[in-house]
Amino acid sequence: MFSRSVLAKAFAPPLEQVARPSLTATSTTFRACLHQSTTTTSATNPPTEPLSATVRAQSSIPAVQPTFQTSTTPVTRADVPADKQPIAPAFTTPLKVSQSLLSTLPQLTSQKPHYITAHLHDRPYLLTEGDDLRLPFLMPNVAPGDVLRFNRASLLGSRDFTLKGSPYLDERLFECRVRVLGVDSEPLRVKEKTKRRRRHVQQITSKHRYTLLRVMEVKAKSVEELQREGAIVEEEAKA
Amino acid sequence: MPVQGIRSVTSARNGVGAFILQCKRLDFHYCDWAGSSRGMVSFLKHQLNAFAKQNPQIEIRVSPRPHKHPVIKGHYINGREKAVCVRNLEPEQIFQKVNLLKQNSGEKNKRTKKPVTSINDSVRGIWSPYHGGLKSV
């Protein structure tokens, strides 16, 4: 739960706190989902036996490693430890797909490569697979090697087809994963500040740090995948 | 026939499949006598062991450098190295510097305006006046 709140801050601060009363408009629901969270998840798994310093100090027998409770999050990747598994998003309504989307989606999914306009803190980034992304800020609570999943996008397209969101696509329609590569910094900036009638120049320095990401995957889900995940086909008899 | 870019051989992109930390080696230099190395010596004694255990992918070398200020040098996969002078710093401050070197990409610090850099071809192709949607005057 801790990593969840961390990601909520990082990705969608205002929308995550909303109690989401109107879920009929599925295109406006967003939820951050981290694939591999940071190392600071010790709060979720308390050790079964309380730590006692006296026993350890007196006995020469090596102390038994505290066993950790297995979390209830779904295990999707075997190589990721249990406390770093992604938290499954809890959607209350299944994804609704219109007939027109159902008929045209195979053309988009079969045509590769794809591009995506992913939004992070309401800024658009046009990404393709393998791109370098240097965020204009330092993302908190991530370590090099972590995998993030971007869940908000306004455009997803290939050479001839584009899926447009109004304003955003439902996050169950696509997968966009990025890997945290590290932290970069800029050269020292020196700003000279002066006041009037004062023979003194202040030199203000700053040196910002930025998070480096690399796009691992940009994928439009196919119709079969959507149906396997429980998407409902909407009837459009009115139009 | 739409306009197409020149095809090129694929280049390795760290992180798309496997991920390798860019920092491959950290050198710690200290002086036993000088006072500016006091924090560094304390760091080496008490904190370096845990750091090395947490980061098995980084080679760590510790060597004395008498009559000089303490220095941490990071060596990177791209062949560059970054050195940070840690004279008169406390062990906590030195730990921050070590983390900085560990997470760094090894590139020269640059100021960039564009957040995304791509070596891929344009997905939607290059616009051409001679193809598609021709209009007669």
C-alpha cells in the first residue's frame, strides 16, 4: 500500500484522491500501477517475530531470519520479489468497447511500430519503443532498474491509424512501460542578480537533477486480449 | 511508395531488455593522517560494507592517498570517470555523494531543452508533396 501511495503522488495527484462517483465515463478513470516499486516497502511486510536485542546478543546460535508474509498482490512476474509485485488496479466497471472500435482496432494493433503520447504531470511526451526520456524533474522514490507503467495517454497510433482519447485513453487499452536508468544533472547555472545603486552583484547558483527513463514497451492491446481481460462490447443501435 | 529513411543496424539500448547499471567501479581514496579525511575514514569503516553488499554489481576499491584530500571516483561503462572531492564532509554527506555517483549515467552534464531523444525512424513517416491526396489546380 505504501508504494501505491507513492506512485499516486508521482502520477496522478488530483484524480487518485477523488472518490470517483461517475464511473460510467470509463475514459476518465486513471490509476497508477507500478511494476516494480522502490526498496522502501518494509512497512507492508512486518516480521512475524518481534526483534529482541538481548536474545541475539547472548546466544551464539545464528538468529533465524524473520519470515515475511506473502502479500496478496497478484504474482505476475517470477523474477520480481513478492513485496515489489505490482498492485492490481481495482476497476469497478469493465472496459466498454464500441462496435466501431472493435472493428478498426485490429488494423492498429497489427501495424507496428506504435507511438504514444503519454502524459505525466499533465505534460505530453511523444514516445516510441527504445526512446530516451529525460524528465524535467527528479522523480522521488525510484531507483535505477525500476520499471514504471505509464497509464495516461491521449494518443496511440501507428503509421496510418491513431486512437484518440477524449481527452485521455482508457488505460486498459494499451501498455507503456519505462525503465528508470538513473539520475542526471545539468551544469551549474549561475544567475547574476543586481540591485539598483548598489555596487554588488549576487551570484545565485543552481544545479537541478533529472530522472532518466527509457521506454521499454509501447503496445496497443488486441481485441482478443481486451476480451480476455473482460471488456464488454457496447451496442450502438442509437446512432 | 512512401518515402523511407535509410535502414541501419540495430544498436544496443540499455534498459529496453536487460538493464545494466552504468556505474561499474567506485574508487575511494583517503589519507590516514589528514583531518579532512576524518569523515571519509568513518564512512569506510562503518558504512561502506553495507553499501557494497547492497550493490554487488559495483566493484569497489579502497586505497590510501597520503597528504591529499579524500576523493571518490566513479568509473562508468561508457569509459568516462567522475571524481568528487569529499574533504571535511560528514559520513552522511559522503553517502549522498556515493549515491550520486552510483545513479549517474556517466555522461557529461549537459543542459537539454527537449525531454525525449529518439533514434527510431518517424512512426508516421516523412511528409512528401508528391504522394497521396494530390490536388489539381
